[in-house]
Amino acid sequence: MRPSELFAQVSGLPLPVAAARFADAGVLVFPCVPGGKRPLIERGFHAATTDVGQATAWWRRWPAANIGVPTGASSGLVVVDVDVHGPADGQASFDRATAAGLTSGWALLVRTPTGGMHAYYPALPGSEQRSWQAGRAGVDFRGDGGYIIVPPSARTIEGTTALYRVEEVGTGPARSLDAGRLRDFLDPRPEPRPRPGTWQPVGRDDAERLSRWLDRQDTDRNLKLFWASCRLAEGGVPMADALDAVLAAAKSDFGPREIAATVRSAYRTVRPEPARREPSSVRGDSGERWFGRHPTTGLSPRGQRL
């Protein structure tokens, strides 16, 4: 029997019987407060078990206890939790993700007591996927470090009791979910701003990035150009490559002669010995990699210790 079919079969059973059936089928369970989500036992979902005797004992003691199931590698189950009663429309976000091919392949859909939805997926084999929240999208992910309440449990909200109920069982093969891609789609992280001592581009294509960094520094233009050149020298970048990089980044803000003089001055300051490779021109036409790793210590253009 597929796990999704098991969930559908036990959805109409009394809670103690359902808990025992889950445990007998190899599904980890633990008791939560009747009508709520809080674990009733010490260690919570960490103490979940497939031991039928233990499950029977727990629900004999608390016959109205809700059934909790850990998510992630321990149970082989992960869940996308869609919220529709908050400020964001989680269902619309889920539908957008489905259209993008990120949430198809679910094994089971469960309607939650608040009108939201739990979409069940098999956990990604051999990979940890931690739980996360994308509040602006109205979607949470329950993976490693989390748990869910499963049917036939119920919630009591403002005096009204409503069930977790199976809405649909997937007919095709269930597929694992890439939780990282889903999170990036629903809640894209802003591009980090380069800061003195933290930007470390590693190819000529990053000249534009260096240019944006130079533009953002609110200090004397010669000082910030000199500081950037010093970081290149400290990182072991050949002077000709550094000159190419700075020429491409500084654009029209500095004249070629001024750039060349500033770069040479920085290299003489950081490397008193002669540079191994002198630039033959001030044109930025080299196709080589021009940025290496550099220390994150030193002084920023504003004179601050990094």
C-alpha cells in the first residue's frame, strides 16, 4: 500500500486506532494536545515512534490527542503548507509554483482546519532539507526539524472544531520536491550589496560589479580607486590584470593616465619589489581571469578597519 493510500484509509478512524495503524505501517507518530498542535510528550517529535505498543499506550492515556508526524529524512515525508487566512494568498503562490513546475508530483493533498492545504511529497533521498517559512508568499515548508498534524486530527479555533481531511490522493508517481528552488522562487533573496572587504569577484565579467561598488562609495574618487587597487595587489593579482579590471570598472570617471598612475602607486605601496608583469598599454583587452582571492583585512576607503 502506498503511504498516501494509508493516510486516506485511516482518515475516518478514531484517533487511537489511526495512530496504531500508522505506527504499524512504519509511520512515526507522537501525541499532540487535543484540538491543537503542541506535543504532549517530552522531546516532542524527537520521541516519535513506530512501536505499536508505545503508540497504543500514548493514545490510551490521551484518546483525543492529535496525531503528529515528523517531517524530513526521519519519516521520508516533506510537506508544503499553504496558508490562506493570513495577509498573503498561499494558494495563489502554490499555483504559480505549480505552473513553474516546482510543486507537481505531490502524493497527497490534505485540507487543513483553517482552509489551507498540506501537499505531501516523498523526502529527497540522501539530502537534508530544513524547514523554512516564506511568509510573504503564504507558504511554509515542513522538512527536517519540523512536523505536521495529520488526519483524522482536528483543530479547535475560536470554539469551532474542524478536521484535517484528505482531499485528493495523487494518481501518478510521487516525486521529490526541490525545497531550495521552491523557496528561491517564492521568496527570492535580494542580490547582496558589495561592501568594502567583502566583494570577491573572480572573473572579468565582474567588472560591472566592481563599477557599481565604486559608484556606491561616498568618498574621494581617487581614494576609493587606490583602495580597490591595493586589495587587488594584496590578492596577488598581476598588475596588468588589475589595470585591465580597474579600467573596465572605472569607465569615464577616471582618465586612463590617472588610472594607470593610481594602480601603479597602489602596487608600489603593497609590493615594494618590482611587479612581475608590467602593463604594455592602458587598454582593458585582456581575456584572462583578473580577480583572485584577497584577504578581508585592511582599511576601507573610509579608513575603517575591516
